Amino acid sequence: MDMLQAVSKMNEYEKKHGVFAHLVDGWSAWWLLRLGIYFHLCDLPLKKDIAGKRSDHFRTLVRLMRALPAFIFPRKARYFIVDSSTSLTEQEGSRYFSAWIDEFLLADRDYFKIEKINNLAFHYARGCRAMLPAQMTADLMQLMAFVLRLICPPREIRSISSEISRHLVEGLGLAAFTPGTVQKTLAHFYWSKRLMKYLLRRVKPDFVLVADSGDFNVAAAGRELGIPVIEFQHGLFFNNLPKAMAAHMQPYEKTLPKASHMFLYSQYWHEGLSGCGYAEDELRVVGSLRMDRYRKQRQHKRTSSRKADTCHILLTTQGMNKDLLISFIKEFLLLAGKKLPLFLTIKMHPAYDLNKAIYEDAFAGDGRVKIISGTEEPSTYALLVESHVHLSVSSSSHYDALGLGVPTAVLAFSGHEFMQPLLDLGHARVLSSPAELVTMVEHWRDLAVPQEVSESYFCTAAMENIRRELELIQKSKQK
């Protein structure tokens, strides 16, 4: 089934069976599994490979040893940050900084940061050169949670795991969710939440800041301690995505391990989540620090340095539909021939698309194509700044492109239905064949994104907005 059908099926089953009522240490067990359920219903070939580069026991041991004193004797800080390796996309000189938060932290550097390693190549190449380095990686706490769930499995979880497994196997036909599999996930959350709570008690932050809806242990621990947990929007956030609330979940809202506040890109995203059960003050519009920074670059740089007769196309991948995508682009290049001056850059996803050789082999010898892995420079935003046309299937990069004033097109492969809102508004076009892409590129000079469209997806002045909203949240807490 497609992605929208999967979400609809989950919602209907949840309404009928009240599955959110099963609690682990006070938090909804079903919410912890929901994204995995969604992927299995869609049969998505999305398996995140954190390798990027082969790990070794010595480096792992070094990370664990470095993390230990930071965990036992953490320093107090105003901001507690949970970040990912692949957030280190921005470069200044020889240093890298996190795209979504570091610019804000530079003002006073009063932070405690944990790095989740979701790509070892990013971690090895950039983590050691981070402008605002993490005090520790998440490896130690993950290892401790793993050991604790083996030697001290929570008693309450076994019966809950069996019941939830029954719903998933018999009710939704997902045989992969055996009682043992479910129990591992729930027990890991149980202990990782308690470890995070210990650390937060020591750091005593005013705010917990995250950019991943999957940081369940962080959200639950922060909320138990009464600390505002703020999730910065990262990518798409629609009401029909599995990480978003729906109206039928509202009675269980206090038991869902999610952030207490969401910082969104614009009013567009806020309106899209209206009626979904979020509290009145939970959703805040702030914009994007990264978008503001690259808009300035786009204004100053534009594409004046490019040849005026060459259309520069950026294709961002997601690790899905690889064979179809390659065949589509090959036929497009064949149809374009030499009569249509173009240069195509393929930028690979940093976490879900790691095999560069597949694309290099497919386009070997074609001087019009350049392959850039997710761990290589330039970043997606830097490439967008100098592009005339953007292509993808179902990605937040469609919105990023529009935010930077770059016309975008949706390739009609599996998953593209999530871009229907853009298509309905006429802010993107769907391409069902390589010939349609040829026609689009032939008229690239006539394509433009109005400023009001750009700012409808990303409002401006993110730095000022973030400071304002944090101050309001703190004042509200003090009342």
C-alpha cells in the first residue's frame, strides 16, 4: 500500500482498538512503535545504514571512555541539545557546525550536547572538527540501556509486549513484530529514558532542544522533570505523517513521549497541524536559521558565475526507487542529447543512500553528471543556491528549494503522493516521463518562484523568533 493508505489504516485501527492505552513506565508503548509500523505497512526499502565507513572496536572504546566522565560529571548548562552526526552540514573555514541550532548557540555557548551517530563518516570527518563539539556521543547510554534491559528486564513489559504483538500480527498482518521484538524496543526505551532523566537532573537545563521526533527517551525524561522539550522542525511535518498527532490521540496526549513544544518553519506548517490534537501553545512559528543564512547567499551569489546557456539541475536522492530513478535520468539525458545544455548534480541522502558506486557506474563517462555523496561537500543547500531546477520524489528538499527560490519538480515514483499539497497549490510540477523533464529544462529561464511562495514555507528572522519564543515559554513556566 502507498504511504497515505498506510497512515489511514493505522489511524482507523488505533481508533477502533484504543492501543495507545498500553503504557511503559507511564508512556504510550504504541507511540514508540508507530514509525516502524508505518514502514512495514508501506513495505518501504528504507533501512538506515549508519556505517558510512567501517567502524572498529578501538574507536568505539575511545568514544565510550570519553563519554563516561561527561555522563558521570556533566557540567550544568542552559541548553541541553540532542543532535545527529549528519546535522554537521555547514562549514566555516576548517570547522563544521550543526545546521539547525549551532548558530543560535554561538551567542553564549552555554550548552551540553549529545551526538547521536547516524553516519560514522560524518562523525569521523566532521565531529572532531565541530565548531561547537558534543560533550559526549550517545553510544555509552545506548550500551548501558542494552545491558540493563538484559540483566534487569522490566516486569511490566512482557505482558504489554505480547498484547501489542497480537494487535500487530493478527490485526495488521505484520509478522515481524513478535513479542520478543516488541519487548526489546520497549525495554530499551524504559532504561534509556531513566538514564536520560539522570543526566538531565545533573545538567539542570532550562530547555531541552531536539530535531528528531524519534528522541522518545529525551522527550519523556524532560517532561517528567518539568523541563520544556522543544523539537525544531526537521524536514516534512504533515498531519498525515506517522510522527504527527491525530485528533483521535488527543485523550492520550499526556502519555505520548513527544516534545512539549514544536518550533515550525512557517504558518503553513502550523495550519497543516490544526485539529490534530496539539495543545494551543504547543506549536510555535519561528522559521529556519539555515534557510535565512542561505537566502542571503542566494541573493548575493545567484547564478551569475554559471554559464548563462547551461541549466544546472540538482537531483536529491532518498535511497528509494534507485533503479527506476537511474533509468529515468538515463532516458532524460539521452533525449536531451547535445542540443540541450545542462549539468546534472546528484546529491545522495546522507543516511539512507550510501552506495555511491551505483550512480557512478550508471553515469560513467557522461561529463554532464556529477555524483556527490551525502558526506561530501557541497551541502544540499549550497548546491541549491546555484541551481536552476530541483528534482526529487518525496522530500523536504522540495520545500527547501522553494524556500530558496528554486523551481522544483516531483518525479512520479512511489511515495510522491506526499507532495500532493505542493502540486495542488501549483508550487511544484509532477513529472511522469523523461520527456516531460526535457520540456521543463528547455524552458528553465521562464521558471521562477515568487517571494511570497518562498516565504510561505519558511518565514524570515528565525534568530529573533527563536529567542522570543524561548522567552515566552520560560515566562509561562514561571507563572
